[in-house]
Amino acid sequence: MERNKLLFWVTACCRIMQVVQIGLIILLTYYVVNWHIDPQYYDDWKFSGSLGKLSISNPIHTAASEMDTTRTFMVSQLQPFSVYMIYIQILMQMVLWILVVQEFVKVIQAVKRVQTFREQNVKSFQKIAGYLLWIFIISGFTFVAAGNTGHFSFDFSFTTLVLMLASYILAEIFKEGNRLYEEEQLTV
């Protein structure tokens, strides 16, 4: 019974994460549309893209972005192509994270039904690894153009790469477990 409570809470947390991510996608889309309608609203907002780490700050919270002024741009001065690239990059990452969490929930549901070493779990871990590979690639570069200046950088998140490799390893473990389970079923 304790195991099912833990799995229930993990599933609930995963669902909450998905809802929050969908809310962030909606909020991000709102800001991009609002940027088209009223770019002067963002006159005091700064966009920092140093070493591939992106942050957008309101004038109230600019202390951290003012410390490194080498790659700080005003949001209202960003070129449309740059805004679209950033939007698509963040949108794709969020959608992929939603898919990762969805596949993880499928594995949890299978474990709850005591169907741990089944082919669908192997496929879920392989999908998770594939999604993480795309997140690794998409999040690895930054392009920002504002006015006459621009910034392009590469910054790879090795945490995502390690998660991807762990997912492939888990897929192989579950594949072996599935093979042993099927052999057991044939011998009975």
C-alpha cells in the first residue's frame, strides 16, 4: 500500500508539472504576442544572454543582469527573427519536457498495475531518451540580435545528456527484464 501512495504522489507531481508547463507556454505566447502589439511596454526590460544562459528581467529585478552588461539587450530592441528563434526554442523545449513527463507517467502507471517489465516501458524509456536528446540539442545554442549587435553562443547542459544516457540504460535494463519475463511465461 505504501508503494501505491508514493506512486500516486509522483504521478500527481508529474501532472502538476505538466499543467505548470502548459501555463508557462501560454504565458510565453502572451508575451510574444504582446511584444508585437506594444514593444514599448518592454522598454525597461532587459534580456541577458551571456554564455548561453538566458534571462529576462523586469526593471524591479535587474540587479543580477546589471552586473554583467557585456551581453545585455533591451527586450524592446530585439530583432523579430531573434524573438521568434528564442520563442520557438523555449516552446520546443517545454513541449518536449511535457512529453518526457507523459512517458514517465506511463511507466509509473505500468508499475502500479504490476506490469513493470513490459515492452511498452522499454519503448517509453527509449522515447524519453530521444526527447532528452532533442532538448540537449535545442538548448545548446543561443542567438540574440538587438539593434546592430548580436550574440551567438553554444552552451550544452550535460545534466540533460546524463539523463538521456540513463534513460537508454533503463530501456536496456527493462528490455532484459522483459526478455526474462517472456521466457518465464513460456516455461510455465
